[in-house]
Amino acid sequence: MQPIQRRSLVDTVVDSLQSEITSGTWEVGSRIPTEAELVSQLGVSRPSVREGVRALVQLGLLETRQGDGTYVVADDPTAVALRRTIRIADTREVMRVRRALDALAAREAAEHRTPDDLAQLETALLARRVAARRGDAAAFVDRDVAFHLGVVAASHNQLLAGIYASFDNSLHSAVTSNAPGSMSIESTSADRHEALFFAIRDRDGDAAQAAALAVVERSEELMED
């Protein structure tokens, strides 16, 4: 047997603070209590609180804003770590992983989608089309991203949704950079978003997967142009 290691006071503070975040007591976007308040609530010294907060800032769960306090910016350290990995990964590797996730999400969405899921997908798809016709790139990007996230949500696979959420920045960047080309082919045979929607609606897993792959492949082509 290994001897039991005594945990430092800072580790205990970190656990207490992180518990407030992961439990939802401190929601993402909220400001946490001041250092003085934390000292009083936890019954520890200022240096211990300061080190605990600094550790969670480094972990990516908290963000200190000069003159304004410390805010919760994430509630899942694993997701933060994955986002960091994706951010520095080779773009081609990111797209290959996204291709696999999109294909899986499309197939599972075709199997598990609900009427509400379809309604949300159709709303995003129609808004995407309107934005393209108006030449509103910002609205187009938002609706395109919403459509893809809607497909993942329609899969009702929580693990897949959690992993895919880590690609949100990558997805948004890709759609933004491809917006001019994507908007120009909207409502043409080259754009497969509508085909993806119809396949999910018809519960055709093979067609949904094929359409999802075609969407990603077209995105890769636009990025290379």
C-alpha cells in the first residue's frame, strides 16, 4: 500500500471553487465572489484563495478582468483542454475529425430526430437561405452554424454533442472564411444542406451521411480555393 498523501490547502480551495462551477452554482458568464468574500466563506488565507483562483484561470475555467473581477468562462475542464488542442492542431486534421463527427451526427439524427428537431433545422435552413439572398454574411454564418449544431442536437447523443461542442470555434471560423463561396452556391446542387435536411426528415441514414460528407468536402474545397 502507498502512504496517503496530505493534500495542500490550495488543492482543497481549487476543488471547492471548481465544484461551484461544475455544479452550476456559478454559471458561465457570472462573476464569482471577491477574494475577500472567498476568504470569509472558505475560512482560508488570501494567498490560498489567490493561488486557487489562479489555478482555475490557467485551467481555462475562470478569467480575471482587470478592474472588474473574475468571471466563469467555462464549466468543463476537459472541453477546455480539447478546444486548446483543436486550436493548435493542423487544419487538415481538424477537418478529417469533423468529417467523421458530421457523418455520425447526420446518421444518428436521421434515426433519432423528433418533430421539434426538424422544426429547428428547417428554421435555421430557411434563415440561412434568406441571409444568403440578402448578402448578409454575418447572419448567414450564424444560421449555418446553428444548422450544423442542430443536426448534432437531433442525434440525441450526449457524448457526441459534448465532443462536437469543442469544435465550435473551428466550425465558426470555417463557415466565416467560406461564407462568400457558400452564399453563392446556396440553393444550387452544389449546396448539400437541403439534401441533408431532407434525408434526416425521411429517416434515411445513408443519404444523411452522404450529404453531410458532401457538405464538409465542399467546405474543404472552398478553403483551398
